[in-house]
Amino acid sequence: MVNEFEIKKQICDIGRRIYNRNMVAANDGNISVKLNDNEFLCTPTGVSKGFMTPEFICKVDAQGNVIQANPGFKPSSEIKMHMRVYQKRPDVGSVVHAHPIYATSFAIAGIPLTQPIMPEAVIALGCVPIAEYGTPSTMEIPDNLEKYLPYFDAVLLENHGALTWSTDLNAAYMKMESVEFYAQLLYQSKLLGGPKEFDKENIKKLYEIRRKFGMPGKHPANLCQNKDGVNCHNCGGACHSQEYKQFPGYQYDFVGSDAPAEAPAATTANADAELVANITKQVMAQLGLK
């Protein structure tokens, strides 16, 4: 079994990776690793993740209370959302929070990552929803995150960043890389006129590959379906339209409307065209591009 000092070194290494890949700025982001049911290592507040050494790392209990921390260091106030993940997902061994540029731009624009545009994203991530905004350091973030935890291994945090979790530290970090890569490809393909998505049959084949691999974690291939039984990757715009609302169990419905569950084809086509235009405008504005 890897000792605590080695895990602390691994956390520092991942911190350098997210910093060097421009996934965080200044002192942003946080990382945690589960040692056992009541002991967790985590990064401290007010410290750049690119310049940590093992003595920076803190140890907390399942409530986020400090077990051990060297003088001058204390856990991030956002440890609360990490603890909620561990509480609701006993299979999880590590959580990574960062502010990758493209993924965070989608989170700021209010656009979840739901379009099936490459095999790796469909197999490894599925849909990446947006957890509603919560004030940093409060219980709002973990409370808003909780309903997504049984179904996903990655979420965007509205106007905030991204959060990923997995069986171990490296796997949790790799999911963060995958989310950012997916977001960048989706953004750039929209600038070229819009991505060509996989059809329903190819999505089913990719999900079957995932099942055969026996990959760990949760995935909407098994659980995330809208009213007509079509997976959320192919929901005619319902997944990423602001006129719709996600409920626990990920059934999709109109908000405050008596409209039918399935929008007319013409309406969906118009919505898709408007979506592409809005994504390009909003994301480019967030990136400071004209």
C-alpha cells in the first residue's frame, strides 16, 4: 500500500499538472484523496497548486475537520464539495476541482457538454451536466451537486469551473483533462459550422464497448434517458436548452409550460441553429475574443 508521504507527492505532481496546463490561475483549484472512510488528504487554501510540496498537504476527517496540518496551512473551504462526493459515492477515491478555460467557459455560458462528437468522450464521460451555482465556501455547492452524483463522474459548476472524481487520483485528474479536451473540441467545431454528431446506433455501440470494458464509475449510458427513451446524448436539444430543466433521474421536461414532451422538428432545428450562434457569441466573449 502506498504510504501517505507518497500520496502527498502525487497530489503535488497533479497540482503542477493542472497549473502548467492553465487549468487554474493563482491559487485556484483543489485536490483531495481518500485514505480510508474517515481520513482524507487535501490541498490547502491560499496556495498555488503549481508550487506545492508534501508539507503543504492537510489531512481532514469525513466532515472536513482538520486532523493534521502544518503551521500556516489549512484546508480549502471548498473541501465541503469533496466530502459530499465521498459521502454519496463510496467507490470514489479522489476528487479534482479546477477552472479549465474551455470547460469553464461553457459553465459560464450555461451550456452543458452533451453532444456526442468523439468516441473517447462518449465512452469515458457521457454527458457532463451543469450543477447550479452556489456561493463558494457555503453548503450551496455540495447541496446543488448532490443530485448529479449518482449518475455522473464529472460536472461543470455554473459560473465556477469543473469537478471530476474517480477511483484514484490519476483517474480523477485524467477525467479533468478529458472534460477540457472535449469542451475545446466542441467549441472549435462550432466555430467551423457545428460538429457532426454520432447517430443513435453508433452511440449504442460505444456504450456497449464501455460495458464490455467494465469501466469503473457511473455513466449515463445506463441511467440518463429522456421521456421518449432516447439517451441524453441524442435528445433533440432538450439536454442543453435553457427552456428545459433536469430532474433527479434525468427525465427532461419543459419548465412552466403545458407544451408536449417532444418539441416539433422545426422548433428543434431552429433551437439548434440559435444554440450554435449563442455558444459562439458567449464563449468567445468569455475568452476575450471578438
